[in-house]
Amino acid sequence: MKFRRGILSDQTSAKVELSYRDDTGEYQEPYRIDVSDASDTDPVFRIRTLGTYRTRQWRITSDSVALSFVSLQEDYTVLDT
């Protein structure tokens, strides 16, 4: 996940939450990511694995107006059925 940070003088912390659901199920409990380092204007975060799925929908939220979501890259392997 890649973000871009603007400048907000009174902002001391920022959090991003990443949650997902498989098929049309319920969203899982979100992963909370601390992005409070104001000196990092282009933060990038890696999550190693979130399991096996057929169809997945992602939800990304942030409590900071100074933080913009830029992109998400997913590496995957197609399993034999």
C-alpha cells in the first residue's frame, strides 16, 4: 500500500485501517497501521499474507485528512483446482 502525505501543522498522529471481505461475507477486523512519522511523505507498507481467497473486496480508511491513498499492489499465485 502506498500513500502520500500532505502537511497539517496540528496533526501529530495518523492511522490507516485495512479490512477485507471474501465473496459477499462480512468485513474482517481491520489491520491498524500507524503512519505517524510526519517526515515520511510517501509511506509504503507491506503485509505479507492475508490467506487464500477466490474473490476479495478491500476497504481502506484513514483518520487523517493529510493522508491520501495512492495505490495497492497485490502479488498472488493461482492454485490448481
